Amino acid sequence: MKSTRYIICLLLGMLWTFVLYAQDFEYKGYVVSDTHVPLENASVALLHQNQSILDFTFTDSKGYFSIKVNTLPTTIFISHLGYQAIHIPTGDYREGTSWELKTQNIKLKEVKITSHRIRERQDTLIYNVSGFKMPQDKSIADVLKKMPGIEVSSSGQIKFEDKAISKLYIEGMDLMGDQYALATNNLSGKSVKSVQVLRNHQDISALRGKQFSEQAAINLVLEDNVKYTLTGTTDMGGGYTHDNKMLWDARIQTMLFGKKNQNLSLYKTNNTGVNTENEIISQIQDSETRLPASPFLLVPPAATISDIDERNYLVNRDHLGAIKHLYQIKEGHTIRTQLNYLNKKEEQESNTSTLYFYPEHTIRYDDQNLLNSHIRQLSGEIAYQQNTAQTYIKNIVKGKWTESHTDNPLQANSQPINQSFRTDRKEISNQFQWVRPYGNNHLFRLTSIQAYEELPQVLTVAPGLYQEWLNDSIPYEQLRQDVHLYNFYSINRMELQTKLFGFHLGIQGGADYIHQNMNSDCRPAATVHALRVAHTRFYVAPTLRYTDESWKILFTLPLSYHLFRLDGHSSPSSHERHRLVLPEPSLTASYQLNAYWSIHQSLHYRSQMPDITQLYPHYIITNYREASKGSRFYPSKNLLYSATVKFSNPLNGLFCSIGSRLHVGWQEQTPQSQQYSDLHVTQMIEAKHRFISWNVHSKVSKTFSFWKTFIGITGNYTHNRQKTLLYENLVPFQSQTLTFAPAYATQPLKQLSIEGKTHLSYSTLKSSITPYTHILKMSSNIEINVFPTTLLKLKWTHSLFNNYHPVRSSIYFMNLSTTYSFRKFDLELLANNLLNNKEHQQTYLYTLTEHSIVQRFRSREILLKASFWY
């Protein structure tokens, strides 16, 4: 409680330092000639200190103008063709004044047209795609990677200034929802005219000016030739591998971007290592509608290699079909429907070595793995939205069914074992949001989410293991572990807000109910267990919001009452109840120092409630050599602090940031690891401890006017201090990770472009029972593109991956491609992994565990691909 009072006092103390008054800045007046004739269509612009345009307007037939902004401008700039432009300091402005422009004779000079790659208008940055696009870029995602301030992850998620974007619009319409990678990966860069970054974007019209947002959104402005007409692409490709296996890569795509209708439909299939599932995962996590995650307990040991594109090692057969349609009923009213189907098969082959460190000894597992997995997924969505200044209503009905089956024959310490995993997930949910402002100062907001999911899971292992534990030391043929999990969520929130003395004061309240059932059956032991958890939460949260031209502040003080009922936790007939009252104060604040510099801080005190998978008090065998067990009921307490300083000068193409994060957690229980024969067992034991994690990160991205040059540099340092129980010994340990990642792209000649990236990683693990262990890895990629003519493109790609310590291993990939383009037709010949390199080893550090993997890679491949677009 002392820590809670301390945090509350600290938050309130910080809050009182931000007492200012909010206001809008409105400018009205008339523009006339030196003969006092009203001038129509005169341009009136409000300029920032750096002469960038905050907003602009034009005068009407009477010469009258009116313009309003929420940031104090420095100058009013008025101009009209044939007249001398004037600059008026805002300190000299008087409402209703007539501003006189003097006649000016214009001598026409030679016209030189220049293209500004980045423009700024108030809170919107406009990136001219032609200023960043290079001839080798195919999708708009390829172009976004070269825009300063923007980054695109391997999964397709887009970030602007280190924060994930909140929306991706196409021509101002939200066709894609939270699965926008399907558009960015399949929409050609030739189809997009400009990329608008809407900074501090509030997507709910009724909340604009009442609740601020620090997240950005992106709007793709299309070329005229793809608007209001049906366009599409057809790709067909075939080839062979060095192992005489057939290759294919095909796509059929149609798009329609009209005034009231938008549609993107596609079918794509390949076995070239391209994981199509990344295009239909959720790239947007809305905190208002996010549900608790329900992870699978039985997860196949899939191998992933950091920094290496999975197209180099993933042996796949993917089929993806998707239909996205948006219909605008009338202005501000839309209906969106989405349907996705995924059918994918994957194979992976690898050797792994895992070391579990204990005080008296070290356990080692050497596995030769072969994974064969098959995933089928069907998902759909129907969303209705009314988004006007007077009312916001949004209702989304979602459903998803996923079936996964993985066979994993392996050699475990030279013993043949076959394990298989079957997992299922069925989900259905309804999300409802309603926002209604009353006048200029009052607001009502309601959110209600109902969801249900089933997660049956089955693990089988043959031959039967651990007979002394499971079958009275009698040999048996097969171990079977069944787990069934059922979840129901009802999340309901309400908020009232009013404005007083420049502050937006509000009160939030809610009632949440989560019901979870989990049962397991392990055979041949015939141990059937069940647990039911019901969690009811009532909370109230006063809120204070403040915003002006410099400050953005949000302070909340939630006070929540939790009631937990656990049936079958201590014994099959037991009933437990736990009641908690928890304060969770939160403060976020940002300050705009000037047109370039800003400071962002946040401080949160959170209590994390355990879910049923953490509470389940019985052993679950999660794979052939690991088992886990839950704990008694306990919440954990967490303090999170972050601070970031940002510099952005979009007109010069420069974005910089440096920041830090601190996470302190207080736990009443500690994970304990033990070894029973060949089984590694983890469970939670009562032992209070505190863990600390802190991070320092920085990022710089810059474009230059010459050669379309882009340079980006990212640095990150993370330090963790934790404790764990090994048998009865409480062992503190610490880990550190340092990464450095530069990237670049340039086109020094019309016939040549170069782009590349490097990633350097250094990790350490220290404890009293392990020697000083460190890992050093580096990867480097460079792509050289040559364009002998406008019809011919040559690409030469080099990728080098090095693991320097504790083992030394390296692999080099070289790929070549030649593309011939004629009008709307492309013919491409690709040759991948020309040197036919097959193996590479990397090492990873976990909680007092060292894991090494020797991965098998795809063999040499030749593919001929034809593309046609219309």
C-alpha cells in the first residue's frame, strides 16, 4: 500500500505542473485590392515558425476569409496572382480588418517544375510516392520502407515514429479494417500517388477536439487511372528446385475503388516460401476493444531463425482467398464485409540442442526434428459504422475457425519419438461502440463486447514415456494429453465527459465478466481434472484531459473491485472466493517544445490478474520433454515508465528519436524448474521477488535530395534482472541485449539503384551457476538493381548471416532475377540460392537456458513468372 500511495502522490504532483488553459485560434478578415475591390480566391495561409503551412483557405466573392487552427501560428500569408503578397505577424492581427494587396506587374520567366517529396499541412504529412519509388519496387509496402519516419515490419505492420498506426485508409475509406497488410503487399506502387500520414489522428469524428490521440493513421491517395474502375493483376509462375521438385507462384487479384464502393478480392497460392498468413493477421490492436489473449498450451516446436527471411527455409504450400468490400450508404455511413480462407502446409527440418542449467548439473537434449503441419482457417466480419460529427455508432460481428495438425517425428538423444499436435479454435464476437456529443462541452461514450471461444488441444507421443510416473512403471504404447478451454467475455464500459475551464473532465465506469472452463485428461494415467474461474470486475475511473498548442495530458485514476470464484482449484469439490480493491493510476503527457522538438512521457501502475492457464493446479504435458503446472491465486503489480524525445523536420526528411522504458514488477510467486528423469517441469512456488527491465532505444531516418537517398539507423539496449527457482535454490540472473541496425537505399544513376540493411546483435546471460555466456550475430543484405533500358530490370541480391559465438557458423545466399516489361506485361526469371547452401547454426538465450538450432534451407530454385495487370 505504501508503494500505491507513493505512485498516486507522484502522479498528482506531476499533474499540477500542467495547469494551463486550452483555446482555438480563429482568424477572420477581408482581402481587397489597392482600389478597395474585394479579391476572390486570394490565398490565405497560416504559417508556423519554420514557415511550414499549418492550414490555408481562399477568400469568397466578397473577399472574406475565415480559418481556425488549434496551434498558434507565427504569420498570416496572403497572396493573389497579379498582386504583391504580404506577411502579417499574428500579433498585428485584428478581427474583421481589410487587408490591402497592391497591384504588381508580372514578368513571365522560364518555368522550372520541381517536385517536393514531403509536404506538410497542419497535422498531415504528404509523401509524394514518385519521389521515393524506385524501379524495382513492386508493392506500396516496398515504397513505404524508404519513407523517413515510417517502418514496415516483416509481418506487414506499419509504424510511424515508433508507434503502430491506428488506421490505414484508401482514398479516405477504411476498407481493410485491422488487416491492412493484404492491401499494402498487393497494391502496386504505381497505383498510389501519395501517402498521407495523419498525425495525432482521431478516427471518431464526434471525439475530435474532445479526446486527443498520439497515434498516426495513413491514407493512400490513388492515381486517377485506378479510381472508379475495375483493375486487377494476374500472376502465373512455375519452376523447379535443385531436388527436382516443382515450384508454383500464382495470384489473381481485382480491385475497385469507387466513390461509394471499394473492393479488394484475391486468390494467391505458392510453394516458394512466402507465408501468406501474415497478410490476414491483425496489424492493429485497439486498446478499447482488445480482449485478453488465450494462448495455446500445446504448441509445436516450430523453428524460426532471427533476421533470416523465412522464404529461405520455409517449405510451404499456401492457398489464400480473401474478399474485402466496403459500401458507403451515405456520407459517414458504411458497411464493410470481409471473408478470408487460408489453407497452408509447411515442412521444416532442423537439429536442435537445448541446455537446462541447474546448480549441480546441466541437462542436454539433442533433437533431430522434422515438422509437417497443416493449417486451415476461415474467418469473416460484418461491420456497420456511422461516423459523423453528431453520432458515432460501430458494430462488428466477427467469427473465426482455425484447425491445425502437426506431426513431429524426431530423434531425441538418439531415441526415435513421434509426437503430434492437434489444436482447434472457434471464436465469435460482437463489438458495439456508441459516442454521442451534447453541445460543445459534453460527451457520452458506450462500449460493449461479447465474445465466446473454444480451444480444444491434443498431444500424442509414441512410444509411451514416463511409465513410472504415468502408468505404475508398466510400458505402454502412446501418451495422450487432452486440454479443453472455454472462454466467455462480457466487457462493458461507459464514459461521461464535460469541459470546464479548458479541461475535459470525465468519469468512466464499467462492469466486466469473464467465465473460463478448463479441463485436462492425461492417458494412460486417467487423470481427469477440471477448473472453472469466474472473474467479475466493477470499476470507476475519473479522467482529466487537457490539450493546447503545446501540451497533451491524460490522467486517469481507475479504482476497481474484483471478485474471483475458483471451482476445483484446491480439490475437485473446492470453492474459493477472492476479493480485491485495486487503484491503477495512469498519466501520459507530451509537450511540443517548438516546431521540431517534442517530449513524450507516460507512467502507469498496473495490476495483472492471472487467467485460468496460470491458475490450473495440475500438470499439463506440453511436449515430449516438458510439463507445466499453475499456481495459487495471486495478482502481480507492475510499474511502467517511458520517456521519449523526438525531433522531426519533415520538409528536410529528418526524423530522430531517443527514449527509454522502465518496467518494475512485484511478484508473490516465482517459477520453479525441476527435472524428473527426462521431463523438465515448471511450476509456480510462493517466493516473493521483484524483477526489473529497462531499455534505451534510438532511431534516425533521413532522406536526401540527391539520388533518392534514404538512410535509417536503429539502436536498442535492453537489460533484465530476474530470479528463478531451480529445485530449492533461488537463483538471480541478468540478461542484456544490444542491437544495431542501419539501412539504406539510393539511386545514383537512372540505370542503377542499391539498397541494403545490416543487423548486429550481442546478448549476454549472467548467473551464479552459469559461466559468462554471450552470443554475437550479424546479418547483412544488399540488393543491386540495374536497368539497362526502360524495359529491362536486373536484380542481384546478396545475403550473409554470421553466428560468431558461442559457435561459429555462416551462410551466404545469392539470388538473381531478370524482368522484361512491355506495356502491361511483365516476364520475370528468378534464380534463388544459386550456391545451394543448406545449413546454418544460431544460438539463443532464455531463462537459464541455451538453445541452438541448425536449420535446413531451401535448395537452389529457378522460377519463371508472368504478370499482367489491367
